[in-house]
Amino acid sequence: MLRQNMVLKKYILAVLIMSLTLIACKVTKQESNAGLFNKDNLTPWSIVGFDAKERTPKERLDMLERLGYKQYAYGHRPEHIPTMKEEWELAKEKGIAIKAVWLYINLRKDKPNHLNPDREVVFKNLKRVDLKTQIWVGFEPTYFESLTEAESLQEAIAMVSYLSKRAKSLGCKIALYNHGGWFGRPENQLKIIKALPGEEIGIVFNFHHAHHDLEDYSENIKKLMPYLWAVSLNGMKAEGPKIITIGKGNLEKDMIQRLLDLNYKGLFNILGHVKGGDPEVILKKNYEGLMHLFKGE
């Protein structure tokens, strides 16, 4: 009887130790996730071109400060070009880091060594402000529809090589942005990068532009991981719509967890992107949704 009691006590002790270990692991995991999703590691994105309130540069930066962000990525429209330099300078004065700037290439209008003035001004202002940051490059998707696979790759490589060299001369780096079409497909971005081994080129992966590849997401993200600099988060459902608040979809938690399982340590972008919406409200909702998914486990 005494021996049976000792065996039982040892069993209970073993179960208790195992339970405490699992709890400790879960707490550690939550703390780790919380660090990754700290506002210091979240980059507000799509808050310039999608703003129903049409904020001035000062109003936009004041909004970021109210929300507790010390960085953002700058994605403009033609109407913002006159205030681009002013906003970048004001951000520097306020100590708000511009983690990236947007560059949208249309190969009907842009060629290596000859960019459209609306694109050229980005490089001019980077030099004027001495802003050293990432340049997120998207390509107008329909251009590639008339090209063969070989022609698409050749033209993309030529332009990305040109942009990378220009960026490097300013202390900046190019990252490829999946904005739909041939250029936005992970396998084609990898072909471009591998064709330019002498250039330091990254990838920005956007959940909201990845609906057509959801079945291959797990494998794609594994292949992209060595080049992955930033990921834009979004609520995700296979059937759409394209933009959903984080936490309102049924796929995004597993998609984010896959990144964590692969030990992703890059930036997470948090969207203020809803046509006709207020980025301040949208950023709040997306942050709350993210916290619910990963702090409320």
C-alpha cells in the first residue's frame, strides 16, 4: 500500500510538472508574440492614399502619435507629390521613422534610365531629405499580359536592376511588392531576385493581394522567407472580400502563425486601407483584432 501511494505521488508530481511546463511554454510564446506585435514593430501602411479626411502631413503625423506609432510606410498618390518632401522632413523632426516609400512602376511609361516624372520625384526627394529607407516596388499588372514569360522576366529584371542600383546610391534598398499580375506572383519575384545576386533585394508580402494563392500559401511563404522584409496583415477569407479587419476572417491567424513557426522576425504592416475610410479608425480596429488573436489565447 505504501509503495502504491509513493507511485501515485510520483505520478501526480510528474503530471503537475508537465502541466506547469506547458503553461510556462504558452506564456513564453504569448510574450514572444506580444513583442512581435508591439507597436514598435507594427508599421501603419496605406494611410496616405486612402484617407477620407484628406489629412495634411502634420495631421497625419499627429494621428500616428495619438495612436502610439513611431513609424509608418509612405504610400502616396499623384495629389500628394507637392507635400511629399514636407511630410518626410516633418516626420524626421518628430522622430517618426519612414520605414518605406511606395514606388509604382508602369512599364508603358517607365523605362530604365527614364522614369515618369511622378516616379522620378521619389528619388529626388529621397536625396533632398537624405532619407535612407526601403523602396517598395509594385508593377502595374496588366502590362505583362501581352508578354511571354521570357519577355516578362527580361523586362522585370532590367527595371528592378536599375531601381536597385539607384536606391543603393542613396543608401536605400528595393523590396518587391505583390500587387497582382505576373510580377506579384511569388515564383516570379524569386526568379527576379535570383537573377540579380549582386543586389540586396527583399520582398513585401501582402495578405490582401494573396487570395489567388491561398492554397499554396504555406509553401510560398517558406520559399520567400530568406528575402521577406515585411508582411502586411489583413483579415482573410478564401471567398473575400479583399480587405477585412484583422480577426474578422477565418484564415489570418493560421497564416500569421505559419510565419511565427518559420521564425519570421521582420516587420508587420498594419493596414489603414479602406476606400472612403478613416485610417485612424481602421488602424485601431486592426490593432484590436490582432491583439485579440494573439494576446487573448
